[in-house]
Amino acid sequence: VVLFSHGLGGCMEMYTDICQQVASSGMIVVALEHEDGSGCFAENENGKVVNYKSPSSSEPYSRKKEVNFRKDFLEHRAKEVTKTMKFFLGGWRNQNSLDMSSNGVYGSSTDVWKQVLDKVDAKRGVALFGHSFGGATMVYTMHRDGEYDAKLLAMVNSITMLDPWAFALDTNMVEKGAQSSVPLFSILSENWVTSNSETEQVLELHVDNPDKLYYMPRSVHASFSDSPWWLPRLVSRPFRLRGKDEKRHKTIPACAKACIHHMKTSIKRYEEGTKGDETKKEDINDQLAPLLPFPYATTKLKLPEKQQLSPQDV
């Protein structure tokens, strides 16, 4: 089972392509619709619309401001993730009915749902997967303080992130994420590599495993979603939904292949009871082309000056 968390201003429908491609490898992919107010739109089980919530404009933008403002969002999202984990890992058997229409899921019969749920193999664990704030959500879910089901989270076999917005995580959470034995794998867009000043926390998450940090040449932050492909090139590129010289239908298949490789490798190690991830870097590189290792992922945590990658780099 793979649980996917969307980013700020997103929704579960915005990631159908990459979720479908991961599912095509034989995994059950569950895209969450977060009801914390971080999405472009959501509707709770009572039919109440949950609109996007913005921080106050009276205070200048800063990491401190975002960490404080987004903490409640992260807590809400983490509860949704763990609740979904419980359901798919056997909690559904305790429900009186599998009529999903009451949970906002339409067009699926009880029989179909039962067929899907019967395929879940809890012995293989659960993979956490997210884009942007969704990536931060999965790190927070694994390491948040307070009362939560440690036995349940012990069933997480890996975390995979696309352009993770770790800027919203406090220092303590980033340190916990870096020290975790759960295999962590991240893919950045070229735009975030070269022009985003909020990448430092991602490097800190990978301080002990920099070889699990990659980037996709010519891509932008929105390249991991369906957004660039909803609109023609003349519209998507000026609005930075698509990278300069980024070819259609290249980014998502390449990233899906890399994510699948990480998830399946982690599942194998989880089943064997082996902690961490000792996959050789050269083996990974063979599987992940055209993705490239993030050249600045070093223990010195030095970020590049704003620049465009040279042709030799890509």
C-alpha cells in the first residue's frame, strides 16, 4: 500500500498520472484529500466545504512564521494519514459497512472495495509518498511528538518525496527525519535545485544519505503534478507549470520509475527485517536515468548560488 499526500493548494485529483504509474507496478495507491485547509478544495464527510487558508499578511514571510502557522495543518494531516493506514491495514474489517458513498467516494460498489482491500498484504508494510507540503507531511507523520500508534508507524517501510517543502518543519523534526532508520528518497525539480532558497532543510534530511537525493533536469515544481499537461504549452510555460525545454510526458514516467524502484527495494528490506537502505549508488543510478544525483547534497550543506545548470550537468 502506498499513501500519497498532496501539496499546498493541491488536491488528490492533481496527481492521477504519477499515482496511476506507481499503481501499475502492482501497488495499491491511496491519494488522500486533506481537509486541513491546505488544499485548493476539500469537502468533509458531512459535506462541508473546506477552503484554502492563508497565513496573515501582517507579518513578513519567514521560516518561523511558516513553521508556527503550518504546525496545526501538519498535525491534522498526520492524523488523516494514520487513520487511513489503520483502515487499509485491517481496520476496514471492523466496519459494519463498506459503503464508501458516505465517505465521499462514489461509483465504487462494496464488492469492488472488498476485492481491493483483500489484496492488501500488511506484512509488506506501507510506503509514504508526497509532493511538496505532502512530503513534509510524511516526515512529520513518522516523527511527531505526543500520543500516536508507534506499532502502526513501525509498519512504514519507506518515505518518498517529490520537491519536499521541509521549510515548514521545525529543526527538531528535521533532525528526527535525518536520523530515522526508515529509508528516505527524494527527487527535486531543477527549478528547486537552482532557484529555491528553501532547500536547505531537504539537504539536512539527507545529511546521512545524500546518495538518495536526486533531481530531474529541466523540470519545475509543478512538473510532478498533472497541472502542466492540462494546458497547452503556450499557457503552461509562462505560468511556470512546465520547465523550459521540458518534454511532454518525460518527467512523471522517469520519476515514477525511480519511486517504484525505491519502494520495492524498501519493501524487500522490510520483509527481510533489515533496517536502513544499503543499495549501492551505482545500482541506483542504473535504475534512475534520466534523473541525476543532486550535486550539492554534501555534509557541508552548502547551497548553490542562483544559477542555471550547465549543459554538462544535464
